[in-house]
Amino acid sequence: MFFDKVITEKEIRFTINRKAVYSLLGYRKGKTALTEKIINLIDEAYEKASELIVPQGIYVIRRIKEKGDEIKFANSKIVLKGKSMQVLLEESLAAIFFGVTIGPGIEEKISQETEKKNFDKALVFDALGSEAVEAAANFLNNHLIAQARQAKKFLTTRFSPGYGDLALDFQKEIYEELSLHDLEVEINDKSILYPQKTITGIIGVEE
Amino acid sequence: MKLDTYLKAKVLILDGGMGTEIIKRVDRTPEVFEILNLEKKEIILDVHRAYIDAGADIITTNTLGANRLKLREFKMESQVKELNIAAVHVAKKAVEGKEILIAGSIGPTGKLIKPLGDVDENEVYTTFEEQAKALEIGGANFLLIETQIDIQEAKIAIRAAKENTSLPVALSLSYSLEEGRTVTGSDPETASVVFSSTENEILGINCGRHPEEFEEFISKTFLHSSKPLIVYANAGIPEKRGDELFYPLGPEEYAAYAEIFYKLGANIIGGCCGTSPEHIAFISKMLRGKKPVKRKEREKFFRAASRNSILTIGGHSPFRVIGENINPFGKKKLSQEIEAEKLEQIKKYARIQEQAQADAIDVNLGKKGDKSPEFYAKVVKELQNITRLPLYLDNNNPKSLELALFSYAGKAIINSVNGAKKNYETLFPLAKKHGSSVVLLAMDENGIPDTAKGKMQIVEKLIQKAVEFGLSTDDIIADLIILTISASPKTSSETLKAIEMAKSLGIPTMLGLSNLSFGLPYRQLLHSAFLPMAISRGLDSAIMNPLDKNLMEITKACDAITGKDAGMHFYIEKFSKKPQIEAEEKEEIQNKDPEKALFLAILEGEKTKAKQYTLRLVEKGMNGFKILESILSPALAKVGELYEKKIYFLPQLILSAEAMEEASDAIEKALQIDTSASKKLKIIMATVEGDLHDIGKNIVSLVLRNSGFHVLDLGKNTKAKTIVETAIHEKADFIGLSALMTTTMEEMKKVLDIKRTKAPNIKVIVGGAAVTPSFSREIGADAYGKDAMDAIRKIEKLSGNENEF
């Protein structure tokens, strides 16, 4: 594990969990009655989605320079405040800042289907996109865990802006830290990312 | 005495932890333990002697991290040879002519191979080569490739050791992840398949988890491997005490686990991190001179594996489907892509075959695959990252096969070896070297025999030769070849006979099914008819099209019938359906009662049918508004009810609303009327400024529109001012606002503030992921809608109140 090197990860591999997609769409086991039409709808979108998704991840590891009310890092402008970050990084010596995106393909598809008034398809692609970016984040997370193990380090759970008292606005800082612009991710002044199916977050590195 | 003679005679006692013993003997822990082999030999000598005194039959050199890639981190890569040779010399000194074996320890490189990490296979190979050679020069009795965390790296280590030294090799893996897998995701069962046929003489397990978990690891390893087993666990899971690690299991407690290892059938038993000479003394006292326990009989299977999943064929295994679709023959797009060395189509076929539940994938790139070994190997390398399924390497060029096998993280299948001398004399050694399985093809220099007897003669000869070349009969499957029936009408009966003959000899079998029907119409029908015949004679697997749903279902039905689907569990799970209206009943309704048929079409979200039945009713002279009121609206209300009860989920609600929209449009067009005239309330819908999410809002709009409301949707990222001004201009009754994020929720307040002064009578309903009822109250909205159905209810309630004034 290298400090301060921004690493882009293009080899992100996963399969979208079908069950999770169904439950995201509101399916309840034992209650919801599935029809072949719905299953086909989801199956077709599922197949198509794998062509549309181009996952990429990016991360940097920063050594913690200062702990206290404010957590500061070596070689970084980032300052973390608030209880959530205090708890997450309590025993950490460094933190990984990461971003994961599945690219604009799914969102473009959603727009197309919306324009054609195929809201059913738009919805299913949206759910697939959500699951995909989650799976991509999991892959990157596991990849980092494997690397950490090699270096005899442990990782905390991952934490994203918008959870606990870490404001969604913090996405801006991660965006700049990682220069997410290079992955063709954009951010607006409300800290909303485009592609929407993009996740940013923080993971603590413990000895 | 040699290692194999020892192993036959008795259970051997291995030493315990090296690192933890060194730490006990030094003031300051060195960064690189191996440096002590040169600078403080007496410490290492003392550790070795302590283990010999404790009763160890084997001592391990202090060289776990003495490889180039590890040492490079400390700028010591030039000392690989020196450190390893010195380590063996210290061990030799400790042995002093006693009958004790020296194991040359080779640990992981600490790097992961691309694409998981940043080193390539060749670099890993040369790293292991260098260390193995040095340990042999030093005089180690065998090599112990230990604590390995990745099967691909371990495979390369074995080859580097075997191709560059003449020493026996033991491989020991570490299953350190919580779920009992190596760091790169392989479980003991998969590893035992992969390493049952590689050239390491001994297989084992060390480090990682608590010794109590080793019982399961050992049992799983024995499922597919008959090799002698080496086992050495840590003295429990370490706890951190200050700067030091404390291993909780004392000598006696650890020895109790060692006894379990012995009873399960282990051949070499010792300790790993945290075990000391005292631990080893206890084990030695208990096991000294005992013969290894006889293991349980293994079930015979043909087997192969990818990095993290195994394939068994024959025995009690269900019928196995090997996906045939990565083959350019007859596929124009795929073959153009292969020619251009692109991978998109290939990857797509891998994915969809896995989704279609194939059990393995055949990789045939036609002539290109034979001509360009580099491209073939590249494809195989990429595919193993796309699919979990094991791969059949279907290629005629031994060079392509060799390159692909080198990169394969698992146990691949060579498809195929035939009875021509030159062919099998090239390919069997290749299979042996890489530990892969082979398909034996029932043909030779003289072509394909016409008769079952002729085919079986070739297969039997090939089996004999394979065994002579050192392959295991577990790694062999016979392809008995089915020819095109239009050209050779007798082929099917002879092939079926051959299957039966192979079955009686216990040889697992396969066929390339699609050959059968070449040149004939309605090929699927022939496949569906032939497959059950072949399965009834004993066919175990076929290369076929997993995307042929009917054929796939037939294989499942055959498994249920032949008892290979235990308890018919899979069959019942797959084919049990939730009760639906019977097809016959449906058809009757459609013909006799178009009103009910339209109702059902909405209920089932059938857009085309909804339109069709609506038009039929219009033709019959039914009033458009009546269709809306008496059929469409009640249908959607019923859908809403099912949705609320969670019998329908969101996609069904939307499909029904869309079908309803289709029906309304049909009415409007056919009768030239504006159905919105009947709608009493007008609603402006929008996602607020800064927010780009509009799926939820679109769904609410759609459902509202089809539930009797006049909806004007302004889209996403809409300015507060625009929303209010449009509402005033359009004389709207309601504004519906959506926001998904905490940062954009605040925009809702802006809308309400403007509205309060400019249009106090318009009511506002809000919703979206981040929005809560309390937030809605806080900003002064009139209602909060949880979802589309809830929004309808709230709006109706609000408008009802309004009417009372």
C-alpha cells in the first residue's frame, strides 16, 4: 500500500446481485407474485446492463497527521470534523479516500427509456445501476482489504458522505482530492455527482 | 532416507514457529528476519536445536521472506542467494548427522499477480526460481512452499521449483479469510482440485485461521486429493498485548488439535506462528512413531476448477453443460471480432452463458486461436476474470495451450487429445506439467471410427498412454464424437453404444451435441430428442448451447428422473410457480369478454393488449369515458391495492400504469376526445433545482396521470421560481416536489417561501428519498407522500377538505 499515490483501478469485476435488484424494486419474498413478463423485463435489462457498465475506481491513501476535534492528513488539504469521523478513524493511522463509478452508460439508457415513456425499463436500469455501483464499491473495498492484509494492516468499514454527521457536501472535497474529473465524473454545487451511480467514501487503515 | 520413504513409515513431526522464537531471543526485532542467517547465526541455530530436541523430524529454514520481490522492499534483492544458502547451512549445522530433514521455506512474494496486483507471471516465476535454486544449492532436502494466499502464484511456484531443481515439493496454503478462503478467494475444496494433479508431492494447510477450523479445511482437501498432507496451524488467534502478539493456545491445548489432524489422516504435523519447542515436544510425545491413519475413500469424479469454483463430472454429479458459444463457426460478428483481436463479443458470450447456468465454458477461437497463441492466451486470461466457470481450452496448437495454461488460475481442461501418437505425446506431458485435465477424443491418424468398438479402442489406448505419462484417471473424460446425422445415419446408434461401453468401464463421457443436427432444419428439436437418449445410456456432459432454454430444462428434468438431483430439490425450486390465472382460462376471457380482458391487460401490465382490447371496445361503440371509468380506473385501483399489499412490486405498478396510458391514448386518438377534460385536479410536478434524479418523480407523475389527475411535469433541476410561476399560470391545484438528497431538499423550502406570498391557495406535496414527514412539516408543505399510491391518497384527502370550504 502506497501513501499519497492516486491510483486508478480499471479492473473492477463483479456480477450484479439479482436478488438485491429485486428487493430494491420492492420485491418481498413470499408476498410479491412474479409474472413472466416482469422476470423477462428484469432479465433483459440485466443482460443489457452488463454492456453499459464501465466500472472504474480511484483512491488515495493519506497518513493521518493530526487527531483531535479536527483530523488532518499529510499532503492533503482535507480536514475531517464530526463524531462519525472521530469514531471511524479512532484507531487509524491513515485513511483511504475513494471514488467508484460505473460510467454514464446506464444513465444515458435511463434517459432514452424515459424519453420513450418506458418508465418500467428506466426504473429497472436505475435499480441495476444502483446495485452495480454498490457491487463495484464492494469489489474495490475487498481489493483494498486484500492489499492491506499483505501489508499486515486492517481496514475499517467504508463510510460515505451523507451518512452520520458527515455532510453530503464533503463529496466536493473527495472529488477534488481524487480529481474525479479525470474519471469523467462531474459534480454540481449541491454536491450531486454525475453519473449519479458514483460512490465516494472513506476507509480507515489500522495497524 | 528419503522423504517418500519416511512418509510411508510414519507420521512426521514438523517444527513450530520461527518468527516468534526469534523474537524471544533478540533485543530488537529486525525488519528482515532472514538477515540473521548471516549476522546472528547462533540465534537461528539455537531455534533449530530447540526444535530438534523437542522431537521434530523436519526443521524449516529461516527463509520465508527471502525472495527477490519481498527483499526488494528493503533494498536487499541482491542477497537472495546468499541469505537462502546461509539459512540451509545453519540448519545443516543444527542437524549434525541426525536423521532429520531440512525443509527449504518459500513464502509468498507479497505481491499479487495482474490484474489483481501489479506483477506479471514471469516475474513471479523467476523470483521463485531464484530462491528454489539457492535452497537446493544450500542442501535442503525438500522445498516447502508455504503460507500461500493465491492459487495462481502457488502454481507458478511449484513449476519454478520443479523445473529448476530436483527436490520434492510440498505446497501449503493459508485460508486466512473469515469464510475459510485464501486472500484471493479459493476454498480448500477448489485448491484440492487444482493441486491434486500439479507436480507437488505434498499438499497442506498452515497459518491463517484458528486450528479448530482446520478440521473442515482438512476434510475438504481430502475430497479431491490423495497426496500426503502437511498441517501446521497457529497457536490460536493472536491478541495484541502492548507491542507484542500473544498466541493463546498453550502446548497441551494445541496438541489436542494436532491429535485431531492426525486422526483425520494428516502425514506431517507441526506448528506455525506462536507455537514453540514446548508445543512440538507435546505433539512429538503423542505422535512419535505412529503410522498415518487411513483416510476415507474418495468419490471418483472427473474434475476441474477455476480460481473459485469447481466442476465435477460423473459420479453423483448432475448432468453438466459446457457452453459452446465462444466459437466463431457460423457467427459472423464474433468471427470478425476475433480476427480483429477484439474481446467484446467473447466476453458477452461468457457472461450470458454463465447467466444461463452453464457449468463450464469451451473457448474455441477457430483458426485464429491456433495461429495466434498470444491472442488465445490473452482471451483465456481475460475470461477468467469475467466468469467463475472453469474453461475448456479448445485449441489445436500446443503453443496456444501452453501459454493459456501458464496464465490459468485453476485447473483447466485441454480439449482435446486424440489417438495420433504425435498429438498425445505432445499434449499429455503438457497436461502433466500444468496439472490440467484432458478430453480424450475418440479419433486418430485414421480418422473417426464408424463403430462403437473402434471408438472405445482409441479411448482405452489413450487412457493407458495417459497413465504412462503420469496423469491420473480422475483427470480424464472421453469425447465419443457424434457426427452429423444427415451425412452418417448410423452415427447416433454407434455413439450411444460407445457411451454405454465407456459407462461400464467407469469413464466419464461428453459429446459435442450440435454436430448432430448440422445442415438440418429445426436443429433444437433434434438436440432435445437426442440428449435424453444419450443421458439414459449414461452420458455425463455435453458441449451444447446453454442459451437453448428448452434444452437446459430437459437436462434438469433428466437429473430429476435419473436421481442426480437429490430430493429433486433443484427441479422443484426451479419449476414451482406462483399460482396464476391458467392460460386456457385467460384465452376464454379474451374471446368472450373484452371488458374483462382489458381489465386483466391493465392488471398484468400488457401494453399492446391494453390498446388492442380498448380499440375493440371502441369499435363496439362503447363510450370512451365509460371505458375509463368502468374498466381502466378500477383496474388501476386494483393494481394500487395489490401494490399496497406488496403482492405487486414497483415494476408491476409502473407496467400497469403504462398499459393504462396506452389505453387512454388509444381512446383519445380513436374518438378525438380529450380525456383530461374529465380530470378534476391539476398538478405541477418537478424535481427541484440542483437535483438530477427524476425516476421517482416520473413514476409518481405517471401513476397520478392515470388515476384521474391532470399532470404537468416540468422535469428535473427546475428553478423554484419557474415552478411557482407555472403553477399560477396553469391555475394548478397542487405542486408536487421531489428531491433525493439532503443538499437539494433545502430547495423545497425556497419553493414554499415563494409560493406562500404569490399563490397561497396552491397546495404542495413533497417526497423523495431524503425527505421525511417531519421535514415536510418543518418547511410548511401540506403533505408528504411516501410513494405514488400514498401521494394519491394524500392529494385526494387534501382536495376533499378543500371542497368542504
